[in-house]
Amino acid sequence: MAHVPLTPIGRPRTDVLDERAWREHQEKLAPLEEKLRARREEVHAGWGEKYAQRVHAKGKLTTRERLARLADPGSELFEVGTFVNYGDTFGDKPLTSPAAGVVTAFAKVEGRWCMVIANDNTVASGSWWPRTPEKIERAQMMALRLKLPTVYLVDCSGLFLPEQSRSFPGGTGAGHIFKMNSLLSASGVPQIAGVFGDCIAGGGYMPIISDRVYMTEQAYMVIAGAALIKGAKSQKLTSLGIGGPEVHVHQSGCADVRVPDDETAIAAIRREVGRLPSSAADYYRGGAGAIEPAHPPRELAGILPVDHRESYDAMEVLARLTDQSLFWECMPHVGEEIVCGVGKVGGLYAGFVINRQGLVGDPEHPDEQRPAAILYRGGIAKVAAFSRACNDDGIPLIWLQDISGFDIGTEAERQGLLAYGSSLIYTNSTNAVPMFTVLLRKASGAGYYAMSGLPYDPIVQLSTSISRLSVMEGRTLAIATYNSKLDDDFEILSDDPEERRAIAEGMEAVSKRIEADMDPYVAARQMDTDEIVELGALRDWLEVFVEASYQSIGHRRIKNPRIWSLHDLRELHEGIR
């Protein structure tokens, strides 16, 4: 009978790196991760304590206080989109919009992973800024793909009007949120809304499509507030009187339950989630529990060198992510530049694809070696076959990128690398299985696409503080820009000192500009990645993703391990070898 032959991988840290190298890696990483923590705290503070006090003066909780009460006691909130709009300013003043004025996060509520979307009432009363609709829609898409219950904590004064042209129109404009509401509903995804304050214009539509809507005594939902209604002043109309709970719970039927305050609303939402079917994850664990890796996950913050030109052992990364540091490598003798295989995360099977670093054997020239972190023909074919098999078997797939791109040159073209790459791209584009991508360090060129980069719809893409996302490295682009002025060894041709100086300065300027563009905060700000995480916390994030992939019952076929297509792949490969 077929089985999953998980075997121990990894070595103690002291056998992987000597003490000097370990300290050096940690010292280089420490300020980068400290900057990450500081910036995250900055975003979490919203517009600051003064605005939090204003919320409290109204008898309300801040958004983050609501989130803390919504999530199960002792559980962690896994926020995505923290750095959307980071460093950008809007309007004439100008103003910042920390996290684009909305918190989107995976939260465990009554033992079930949920997607929570909560307007930040300490940032312009929860207004929608440029990229706010896109961030909400991205979170809704994550919920749709995983069939996660979705909770809306609504406290929104509408669009930030001075920038309305950047958030209202277009295919990802504010109106797309309501389409996503509808798609979630049509797919049977539970949606629960709590309305805690302002809910004006477009913001009013988001809770309406939810299955259950709770309103506090301070909440109102209106297409137009009192300020826009003719004669409102003379009639002494208020937005609360126009569309408060008295109207929508007892007259219009647009809300279901009236509650006195924030605390009561949060408790009611928790009870509502508790009525949903329990998670299927325990069923798929088969009675087995989650077991921590034999090698501590926190050691990743030291095993990976900050310098992208330095290599490390990919198996040591996997050993700090998988349960008990057990792993089954699939087709190890094909495409050695990349590792494909299966391990458990939180007691549940997951597929892994990770780029090797350093040098590997060259099957075309057995006595030679070639750089890893590059996709060659054999590796591309292996990954495509593995990805298809994981999709067939229903196994969630985790992509760990540290890639410089595709093989190039005359031999690569003769081997048909374009066609092999197209096969992999087709596979990843049509997979239905949940896929998650982590940019460990380098994410360069078409290799980023092939390894399920964000354009190929992983449910979540994570970056780290040492991620570098670009078409090519700064030095490489500088060479391409000044190619006509360089020899075959990329040295400057001119003998004229002034011309040589100008070329050298120009190349340096190009390289520096590209290096700045590769900053992970740039990617996170413009939503080219979903979140930046600490290396030592990566295992925690993967546990969330994998459990969420197995949570829902009945919408996805997850085959038992006796009938995996992966076993057929192994037997065929071993037989051929």
C-alpha cells in the first residue's frame, strides 16, 4: 500500500553554521527586523492616541480593541496588507493613511479561521482612501478562495473625497467590494457584519449583503447622510435618525439585531460564528496533532544570509518549517536546482517547492556544476509535474522563492525553455488547490512568475525584510543599459577618462535606483506583496494557511494519502532511474 515516506531532514544549527557566521548573519538581520517591528507598531497606532481618545469619548472601542475581543483569547491576529499606502500622503494637507485605513486579518474565532475586515476608526473615521477598496477586495478574494467565514466590522464615513478619483472608478474601485460581497454569498461563504458607527453611501452596501447584520445604538446606515438631505437642518434630521437601528432593525429590515454597544456586538458576532460548522482540519489530521519542527523555526533568522549572493542549504529551511522536521522529497535526482516534496504543517499535509542555492550538478555536462537558484529544463518539468499532482490530490502548495530567473543562452533556447516555462505557467494558472508564496530573498524576472508570484494568484504572498522583488538586479540592469559601451567582460570600453567616469556614474545611478525599488516596503505599499513577516515567524504563518486550506467541509476534494497521484509520480520516476 502506498504511504508517505516522511524522513528526518536538517541538522542542528551548530552543524549548519559556525558561531562566527551565525552571529554575522544575525547582526545583519537584526536592524532590518527591528525596523519591521517599529514600522508595524507605527501603522497599528493609526493617527495616534488623540484619535483613540476621541473614539473612547464617544463610548466606542477602537478598531484594534474590537479585533482583540473578537479573536479567541490567546490567539494571534495575522494581519495582511499592513503596509498598504505606507509612506504615501494624500490631499492638500497632506495626510497619511496607515494601512489604508482598514485592517484585514486572519483571526481565529470560536476555533475557526475567519477573514476579518475592519475600518480603522482612528484614521479619518474609517474613510476609504486610494487602495482601500483594493485592499478590502484582496481580503475578500482570500476568503472566497479558502471559503473562510468573513466578518465585517463597519465604522466608515465613506470615501476620502479629496482623492475620490483614485478610489471610486475603475475595475478595482469601491464598487467592486460589493461585487465581491455577492460572489462570497453566491459561493456559500458566511458573511457577518457588525455596524458600530458611520456607514455612509457605498459603505452602507457592504453589510447589507451579509447573512447577519448587527447594529449598535450609535450605528447608522444611509445612502446619504443628513448633511446632503435638503431641509435636514430645519427638520432637525440626523443621520442616526434617518438610518439608525430603530429604522433598519424595526422598519426596513436591512439589519437583523439591535445591540446596545460595541462589547455586546462583538460577543454576538462570536456566538454567530460559533454556530457555523466546525473546522474539518481535525478530521484531516486523522487524530494526529501538530508537532513542532525538531529544529527551531526561529533559527531561520540567522540561517538565511542577508546578502542574496551568499548561499544556504534549502533543506535546512524546510527542516525549520515542517512538523518534526520530516519531509518526503519527490524526484530528487531530476532538476537538482529545485526541491519539491511533502511535509506536514500543524499536522496537515502540504507540498513545498523551494529553490536550492549555491552550485548543483549539470546533467548535460556530468563533470561540471552550474548555479542553482535558476530554473533549468529538468527543474521546470519537475515542478510542473509536482504542481499538477498536488492539485490533483488536493494538497495545498507552498512556494518558497529565492530565485534569480530562468536559464539563458543558446543552449537554453535550443532546449525549448520557453515551452517548458509555458507549461509551468499554465499549470499554476489553472490549479484550483490553495497555493501560498513566500519571497525568502530574491524574486527576479520570469522566475518570480514561474514560482507562483502574485500575478499567478497565490492566495497570499508574503515577503520578508530581506526580500528583493524585481525584473533583474541593479547591476544587471546597469549592464543592459550601457551594454554598447562595455566589452564582453562588462568592462568599460572607452579610454577617455571623462567618458569612463560618466559611464561609471551612470551605471551606479541605475543600480542604486533599482536597489531602492526592490525594497519590500515599496512592494507592500503598492500591493505587489500582501505582507512582510519576520523570518522566525514564518512557520506560524504557514500553520494558519495550511489549516485554513483544510478547514471548510465539502467544497474541495482532498484525497487520502493512499491514492495520491504523487505516489504514481514517484514510482514512475524511480522505475525510470
